[in-house]
Amino acid sequence: MESAIRDPDVPIIYTAKFDEYSIQILDGGTSSLLLEFCPFCGQKLPQSLRDSWFDELERRGIDPIKGNIPGEFTDNRWYAKPPKLSKTPRPT
């Protein structure tokens, strides 16, 4: 799937901010069809976070129509889990 996303001749798109894969409709517009399974191997793809993205913006009082979207909402930073910190106590 990764090579298909990088191949300009394959109309598969990955949208990081929604963690979703889609097939671009080649009609000159920006429409696409959401993929739930990999078209090459049949593996289930991650569930889209599109609804959660809009829900989180609304929860924070951000209107995406006005275009004042914080940078962390332009990619996967808004849903990526922070690295786990070690619970080992520091020497004193």
C-alpha cells in the first residue's frame, strides 16, 4: 500500500489527519471513495478518524470553515499517542 500511495500513476490517497485511505475519482475534481480494505491484499484498513477530527475541533471551539485550524490538526499529531515515559524513579 505504501508504494501505491507514492506512485503517481495509482490514484490511492492517504490523508494523515483522518488516518484514512481513499481512491481518487479522476474526473478533475477532488472527490474520492473511502477504502475500508486494502485493494491489493484485502487487509482491513484503520477506521477513518474524520468524524473524530471534526468532533475534536468543535470541542475546542474551532470552526474549520473559517480556516483557523491549528497546525497539529493538519496531520496525525492530534491523534498520535505521546511516547510512554519511563516510570523508573530518578536517582536523587
